[in-house]
Amino acid sequence: MTLPVTLDDIRAAEARIRGHVRRTPMLADPRLSGLVLKMEHRQETGAFKLRGATNAVLSLPPERLARGVVTASTGNHGRALAHAARAAGVRAVVCLSRLVPPNKVAAVRELGAEVRITGDSQDEAMAEVARAVAAEGLTEVPPFDDPAVVAGQGTLGLEILGDLPAPRQVLVPLSGGGLASGVAAAVKALSPQTRMVGVSMERGAAMAASLAAGHPVTVAELPTLADSLGGGVGLENRITFAMCRALLDEVILVSEDEIAAAMRHIHAVTGDAVEGAAAVGVAAVLAGRAPAAGTVALLSGGNIAPEAFARILDGGRA
Ligand SMILES: *Cc1c(COP(=O)(O)O)cnc(C)c1O
């Protein structure tokens, strides 16, 4: 089967984004023998999403690039797209609903994006994105379900294998599946015997439920420490559902307590604060659901409010 994103696409993405994103380090976990941490939470903007957003922006033909890009995301994708657009010297518009808290609005503005506030729901913010695309010729850069975005995230797979050519398995946080699709496409092409495992939280794992059902389904969104893993896969999913179905060997779900314990563990061994979404792979190892030996756990992001992280370190969950 030919997948919508190939090793060649990922290699092209790597060449395109080189110099625009950091190559992040790998660290052998001193307490879990054989486990290696890919420290992508140290990426510029605090998460891997800069890779996909930068590749998407730099892949646009000049006349479309000149008009700018648009998204409705306030999270790591919104930050990444704002940063990538500013670096390319073009406009980024972020459409938000009136419900988005002022600190998040300010954070998007600080990254140089133009904020447009409309309506009372994420759906209305999405409708404004569609309007901006139709009326102003802006290009929407989606958070995961897009070939250029997936290819950009896949550059992480090349980096991991560059440092460790044939790991036994790679544990990747899983939400919409852009990260898992890209990393798995690279890893399976170069090291077919490496197991690719997606890890999500028990509370609201949309891709896990979709893979089990055999088609994209919606699940209730619940509060979770892994807030960057919330949200659906899209009932009209174009590429990431099929790629995850073809490339993932397993999906593991972890509890809130397991995520909190993993955040404390990662802090103890690296000194870094990571967000809940980034800790799910280590959570699976600590909980005994994945072996440590020969395993790479991808730490996907570090964007967590200091007060929230301090509460986790104190032993709380949220
Ligand atoms: C977006 C995100 C994920 C999940 O990525 P998908 O491509 O949606 O599966 C994981 N961790 C962090 C920190 C993220 O921002």
C-alpha cells in the first residue's frame, strides 16, 4: 500500500525545515535501564508542532504564502504556526471564540499572530477560518490531518534513527495522529522491525476509539492532564486515521495518576517540566505496560503553566 506521506516526503521536509527548527537531544534515562528520551519538549515554541507548521508554510507556493495562513488552534499548533509565519515574514491569523481565556489570547498575540475573536464556540471559530480562506485567500494549516504537516512531524523519526538506528520500539503520544503517522512512516521505512506504539490518556482517546471501531468516531472530551491530546480525529479524516491504522503496532492507554507519576519521573531525571501529553510514553513504561529496554519515548512538549506543574510535583493530579 502507498501511504499519503512517504520517506521521500519526510526527507524533503527535513531539508526544507533545517535551520528553522532545533535538532533536539536524546537522553538515556538513568533510572529506567534501556529507555531513551527524545527531548522534543526543548523544541522552539515548546513542542514538536513547529516542525509540521514550518514545513507546511515553507511548502506553499509564493503567491499563496504571501497572503498568509490561518488556524483556529490556541494550543501548541497555534503557537507553532504563528512562529513559523513570523519567521517566513507572512501573516498568521488565529481565529478564536469568545470563550478562549484572555491569557491564551495574549500569548497568541505575543507570537505576532493576528487574533480574530468570533462566536461562542470552537465551531464558530472554525467557520471564521473557512470564511477567511474563501474571502481573503488565506491558507488553512490544519493541526494534524495534512500531508505537509505529517511530513514535518516525521522528521522526528529521522532524527531518532540518526541517533539510534534500530530501536526495539518507539512510544509516541497520540491524539489526531499527525505525530504518530509521520514518525511511524519514517521509522517503518528505515527500520521495519521497530515496533511503533501510540500512547493516549484513558480519558477521551479519540484515535484509539476510532482504530478499535475501524472508522473515525467521536468521543466525549474530558478534562485530563494530557490536555494537548484532547479533541477528535475529525469524522472526515483524510490521512492520519489510515496511516495510524497501517503503521501502529499497538495503542496503549494510561491513567491520570500514571501521567502525573511520569511527569514527576521526567522532572527528576531531566530537571525539565513537561506537559502531561509528553509524559504518556514514560507513563506506559513506569506502569509496566511497555518494556524500558530498547525503547525510545518521545517527549512531545513542555507547555504547562508553572503553577500547574508545581501542583503535580507536590503529588496532586491537576
Ligand atoms: C499536538 C500534540 C500531541 C499530539 O499530536 P497529534 O499529531 O495530534 O497526534 C502530543 N503532544 C503534544 C505536546 C502536542 O502538542
